[in-house]
Amino acid sequence: MTIQQLRTALRTAGIPPKGLKRELVSALQSYLAKEIDGESSLLADKQDPSNSDKRISMMMETKSVEDQVQDANSFSKVSEVQQSRRTVKQLQIKGKTVDVNAKIVATEQKKSACASGRMTSLTKKKASSDVDSKYVSAKNRVTLPVNQSESWTILAHKKPQKGWIAYNPRTMRRSLPIENTKFVKILSWNVNGLRALLKLEGFSAMELAKQENFDVLCLQETKLQEKDVESIKQSLIEGYENSFWTCSNTRLGYSGTAIISRIKPLAVRYGLGISDHDSEGRVVTAEFDSFYLLSVYVPNSGDGLRRLAYRITEWDPSLGNYIKELEKSKPVILTGDLNCAHEEIDIYNPAGNRRSAGFTIEERQSFSTNFLSRGFVDTFRKQNPDVVGYTYWGYRHGARKGNKGWRLDYFLVSEAIADDVHDSFILPDVIGSDHCPIGLVLKL
């Protein structure tokens, strides 16, 4: 490839074409690596260098840009896009395309559109959703630049639908209810081992309490034994004097749930009242003045789906019957790791997980049959019908960094109080577990 071709390619990408040939090649490689999935999953960093020339040649063969589109200088500064007919060059790499225009936010477009009386639409994302725009926008929502250190702001989905946007708590969480409005704030978190979390450098349960000022915290997968509970209670969170724990009796260091509250409940129950289900410490129920609150860790169907039949024919129906019985006296709030991504919007790669625990058609149907169809409302989805928000990211393959996750954690509420839900939110910035906390603000 000639130096002139390299310089032309760099100018097209908005990079100063300076230096020797090897420096030009290096600059273009670096640009492409940054543009295609932050972890270079499409470029494969360690490929044979000869492949770079092939990729650059492929790029050079595409249609040239008639008018250059200026790049965004930073996340807070948006380049001006003139309202004129332009052909935007697409960089073709390994059979996938990246639209240069996808980097441009609508902010300055709106300014020029006001003068011309029309809007220039942003170019749609093409090919695999691994190739993400640096900015997100949606109708009737605030559009802010995506901070690449905040991976949850990336719209990561293998099969995104029109109108879907990434969940961003900075712009989508609602302010607390107005003064003199009575409400309760509940957090729920699968901590995947509470002792390990509390030992984690940089994590502070007190800081989380100060930041969120919650009334109640529900925990799942504490992995505690009965003998550990008292010492953990003493060191957890000051000001939350009421805590209720259940642990697995059959497998040590497994499962376990808890409710920690600064409001004293009227009564507390453990389990579902069915011995076959209650040996793994999966349910704690606290009765408050106006509702029941359950912290639940639903069994995972496991490798090879070995517990799938138990899950959908025994556990889910029993839990559904239990909460319906409670509902006869007052509304119910069910929260926790329900181990089901209910819809395709709730999982990064739906096609690749049809037979994975948590996304089988049987589990999803069971979720609908035993909970949603019986009058319980998925509060996050009700409030955010078009939002991709995950609560779980596997530890492998940098899933959290690329926001390739699942929504497995829920607040389900009785239909009678669904309209009293002021906010149902996710806290993806809180680390320390493979799950993140979720929250609910309920007006009383």
C-alpha cells in the first residue's frame, strides 16, 4: 500500500497524515482498534501484521467521503454537522461496517435544524451491536454523551430493536418525591458472597448507605453459615438495627438471603413453609404496615439445566402461590435475583442463550405464568419499556466492561400498588459482585 493511499485514508478518518509509512500504518491501526468495540474484539489485536494492509486496502476501496465530517473533540463537546447532502464513508473491516457519522450527537444538529426547520437524522447503527455508537439518544429523553468509563451507557445488544436505548441512571433516575410525601426506599442486591464483599478493598457498606439513604436493604446469595451471622450483623451498617437472615442447611457457603431495615417490621417469616424448598435459605419475608416485602433468591436451573424441571414445576408455582396468599391481606413487593431474563431486551445475546439457564423458553413462560399473569408488575420494565438495563455480568470475557449482561434482578409488586411506584432503578456503578444493586421508591 502506498504512502499516498495511507495519507488519504488517515485524512478520511480525520487523523493528521504525518510521519513515515510505519507511523502512518500504526496511526490507522490505532484508530480502527478504537472505533471497533473498545476491546478490539473485531480487529483481533494480535493478528499477523500482513492482515492490517488487507484491512486498510478494503477500507480504501470503499466510497470516499464527499465532505469530511468533523470528529467530536471530547464527550462534552459536539462537532457541528452542516445540513447538506453528504455521503458518509463506511469503514469496512472483516465484513462489518462502522458508520463514521455514528459518532456525532444530535445536539448541534438541533441548533442548525431550528434554522432550517428540519432535523438531520443520525445514521443508524449497522451490523453487529458489538460496534457501538459513542452517543445514545431517544425520543423524550435527555441525551448526554456516553462516558466510556461508564460501560452501562453503551447500548450493547446482539439484536437491538428500533427505539431501544441504554439505561443511564445519571439521566433516567427520578428525583425523590416532593417534600411531605411519605415513601419508602428499598435496595436489593445479590452480593455473591457477603464476607468477600465486605473484605473488598474500596467497598464500604456505610458509604452505600450514605449515598442511597435506603430504608431497607435486601440481600441474596450471602453464602453465610448460621455461625457467621452475628459477627456480620455487628459490622455491617450502623443505624439499621433490624436484620433477618436465613442460611442454607444443606450446603455450607451456599445461597442465603437477608433483609436489613431501619424500620422495624411487624413480623418476619423464613422460607415458603414447604420443607422441600426451605433448606437452602432462599426466602425472607418481612411484614410492614402497608405491604409484605420478600427477599428471594430463585434457584438457578444449573449446568445442563439439571434443575429446570424442579424450578418450573415446583419452585416457581410454590412461590407464586405463597405471594398470592400473602396478597389477600396486603400488597406484596417481591425482590431479588429471580434468575430469569424475561424478554429479549433483558439479555445481551438472546439467540446464543436459548438453552442457557435463565433464558430458556420454559423459565420465561414460567415467569409469566406464575408472576406476571397473576397480577404482579415488573416495575423496571413498566417504567422503562424501551430501555436496555442489565443487573448481572459474568466474570468471563470482560462482560461488564462491554456491558454484555443480563437483567436477572427484579422488583415485582402487586398490581394494586404498581401506580404508587415512583422509581424503579438500577445501580450499575456499584461493583463488588457479578450483580449490581437495584432500587425501588414506593409512595405510601
